[in-house]
Amino acid sequence: MRLFEFATTEDTTILREGVKLKSPQEVYAYACVVSEAYDAAPAREPDAVKAFGVLYQSIAKLLKRAKSDVDVNFTPDDPYSSPEEVGNDIIKNKNLDVYSGHSDHPVLTPDQNVEFRAVHDYFAHIGPNRKSKGKYKSHNFTLRGEYNAYVTHARMAPKGTVAVLFTEVVGQASYFNVMGNFPEQKAAVLPGFDYIDIGVMDEAKTARFEKIVSMLMDDSVPGFKLKIKGGHVVDKSKIDWTAIATSGKK
């Protein structure tokens, strides 16, 4: 397992689009395991702080590239409800609006944090292959779509920064979808995960993942408790499966 194998700008052949999670239940179970790790992680780790510094240098360069194609504007209101809206705004209006809320970060300034979002939206969600016979291809805003967008973004990440990119994208998206609220942002590395192959974990996390999948599939189990500080019970009847994957619950 390549727990600490990082991508470089020049060598991206090790990255594959997509994730090793086959069903919406597996996507959600993985998000639960990631959420538990995110909750347990410290707010700041020295190595992660250094990695964020390197990552932002890349973000600043990519933002200039995005701005050469579109106008980037920051707004306190969530500007879009679907990737179609984002894509249409980029292609038809040469414009990209970016949500500026929840921008406190232990390393990045609020401005740097929202610039990161702009780069992530443009390059990871919409930018790659966005034009195809007058249309565009994109990674949607479901949880699985966020995981796929992470894989795309990781292709552009400088050497030694993929682990913190995982925390920033996969960690936060997982926590938000499971807990229902935006988490405290952290500069930390979540151990035990393969940051290249999404869904691959160490033995202990794999066992936890398999247990959660089993509970999600068992109709006699109404919910289960996560290992989150303060406690959190997942009520299966309240899971919005369309927000997890476009295929919905199967």
C-alpha cells in the first residue's frame, strides 16, 4: 500500500481517475472512517504546515492560469447548486464565483483559502476536458464526485503535498457529508489511508470500514455510533443517498 507515495507534476502515471469504492454504501462507509480520523487529528502538525506552504505556491500559479481564462469572484453566498451551473458560467460567461465562507484555516489566510477553492473548482471539478463538442465533462458535487475531483487535483499537486491535500479535500468533504456541518479546518495528515487509491486503507481502518458497510446494508440496524468526540449517531433513515453518489442507494 502506498500510504506515503506522493505525486509530482512530472510523474502522474501512478494516479488513476476514479475510486476503489463500488457502491453508495461503500462511499458512505469510507466517509465515516475518514471522518473519525479527521476528528482525531490535531489542528496543526509541523510537517503538514510546511506542506501547505508548498501546496499554496502551486495554488497561486494555477490561479493565474484560471484567471487567464475566466473572471474569478468571491461571494459569501454559495453560488451554485450543480456542476452544470458552474460549467455554464465558465463556458458561456467566462466567470467563476467562489464561496468565501468558512475560510478560517490554521495555515492559509482567508484569501489563500478561497483561492484554493477557486483552483479546486476550476481545475478539479470543471476544468479537465470541460469542452467536448460544445459541452463539458465534470466531476459533480456528490461525495463520490468530490473524491474523483480530489484524484484530478492530486495530479497537479507538488511532491510531498498529496497527504495534506487529502485532508483538505477528502477529509473535509467526508466530514461534512457524514456530520452535516463544516468541520474545523486542520493542517494535519490522516494516517492509515492510501492517498492515491481512494478506498484503500490499513488493516484496522479496513476492518472498521467493512463493519460500517455491513451495518448500512442490514435493514434491521437503524443506525450506529461513530467514534467522534462528543458522540455522533448515524440515523440511516436520514442519509441523503443522492448526495453521496448519483446512482443513489442500491
